[in-house]
Amino acid sequence: MLSKVILGTVQFGLNYGINNTSKKPTREQIFNLLDYAFSKGINTLDTADAYGDAINTIGAYNKMYPGRFQINSKFKCQKNKKIEEQLYISLGDLNMQNLHVYFYHSCNDLISFPETLVELVKLKKDSVIDKIGLSIYSNDEFEIAIKMSGIDVIQIPFNVLDNLNKRGKLIELAKENGKEVQARSIFLQGALFMNIDSLPSWLQPLKPYVKMLAEVSKLTGLSIMELVFLYVISQPGINQFLVGVDNIQHLESNIQAIEACSKQERESILPLIDQIDVKEIELLNPSSWVKS
């Protein structure tokens, strides 16, 4: 089950998440967390050029313990700068010879710089990267990624609120077209774990849906975290999913919840989650949150 986990590293370089009250972890804390993740069989990290100094910290760890993790990374296209140049800078910072998946950070980059896909295909042929990925935010972008020849992996937002009602048919279509699908934002930046009455003003429309999730939790006897993991793990069209943590304690609790999922009767629980159908879909995209 833990083989499907990708450890997200945005918290290594930035203060990230609406429900994050912790400071950015120290390098020593990150190294200890990576040691623990490796000991539990987690072998993939997800990072990006935009994640502060996360890449440099991972690179320092890789220098000490080469080969422990395969790395997925994201890039942003820049005028007059070849993808190959950006990639080799990242590889140098990471102390790696190869990336497992190299993701466009946004669909707009692919649309605005279509010639970069030719560069990536060559880099894949030269085994500098194993796979080409695209990170998407909307179903329109999801459709583009599915149809795009050359894209191997699609990273999508997916969770108990941003669920099969929103993505189900496209996940099936991606699988039919031989695309791998990774789920991110499975915690909705931590909003799923907030007290309903503590949701900020701009997220108040989510209150009835979070309440429905709490009712499912009460009915099934499963924690919200267990429901979150049970739902994503149970999707045959989801190959892997990202988990972002701030410290070892968070990762321990996540692993406990993941392992508990294998003991649950899923058929009676998943339909309860699929009854949750959020109408205010803009609130399922944290990048569009208007904070006031």
C-alpha cells in the first residue's frame, strides 16, 4: 500500500497549507523525516523548482545517501531558456543523474511553449528523464493532457470533496489511453481537517460538505484522515498519490491511517463519500481561493 505514496516536499522549502501552524522544518528534521520514510518503504519524492530551497535540501540528503529515492520534479517554462538547461541545473542541485518524472508545472506552460515537448521527448530518449508529466488544475486541462501524445503522467487534484463526481469519467479515460494518474491535494491543503466553525470566510460555502464528511466519519467509525486515504487508495485509476507532511509525527499518523485502510470494507463506505457533490467547484482549487 505504501508503494503508492509519493512524499511531497513543498513543506521542505515553504510554509504551505491553510491548516499549517508549524514553521518550515530544519534540515536536520527533514533528513530524519526522509530516513523514516525510506525505512517504511516510501521511495519517491515530489519536488519543484518553485518550492523554495527544497531541491537544495533534498540534494544535500542525496549526497549523503545516493539512490534512496527516485525524484519527480516540476518546472516552469521560461523564454530564451531551454528545458535541458533547467533540467541539468535541477539535477545538479539534487545530486541526481536522472529524474523519474519531469512535470510541466502548469498546462499553460505546455500550451504557450509547445516546442518544449520536443525537447522533453529527446531527454526521455536519452534517459535523462524516465517520463514526461503534466500537472493540471481543471477538467479542461485534464482532457488536453489525456489527448496529448508524449505526456506519460498526469497529476490531478483529487480528494473526498474533489471526487469522482468531478473527475471520475476522465480518470477512466486517462487509464484507457495508457496515462498514469497521480493524485495531489488529497488533504485540500489541510482544510478537510479543520473544525467546521474555524473555516475562514472564503471557505464558508464548503461548510455543509465538510459536515457531510464528518457525518460519514461518525457513521463508519473512521477518522477523516482514514476516509481521505481509503477513498484515494480505492480508486483503480489512481496510480499513486502525494502526501505532504511537516514532521515525522505527521508521517507516522498518515502511515497508520493508510495501513488501517487495508482492513476496511470499502464497498459500503465509498458510496457515502460519492454522495458529496460540491457545487462551488472553484473552492476545490486552492490557487483560486480569494482570501479576505
